[in-house]
Amino acid sequence: MPQLNPAPWFAILVFSWMIFLVVIPPKVMAHTFPNEPTPQSTEKAKTNPWNWPWH
């Protein structure tokens, strides 16, 4: 049964994981977003209570 011969499939597995772990992560980490988030001010926003009649 040639399906049980691990020689070609183990090499394919190793090379595919090499690609996943060596080539792809730098490409993903080099991605930048076009709209970088800007830091907001640290002062707390003033909230007003609602004046709704509850009847």
C-alpha cells in the first residue's frame, strides 16, 4: 500500500509548515492599517442624567 509510505508526505508536511512559520508571518506582521487609531484624551466625558418621567 503506497499510501503508508511516509517519505514524500512527511517532506511535504515539513516544507508546508516551514512556509507557514517562516514566510507568511513577516508578511502578515508588515501589514499596516490605513487609518491608525489616534489616542483619545484621558479626561472622562461628562454625562448628564436623563429627565424622563417614569409614569
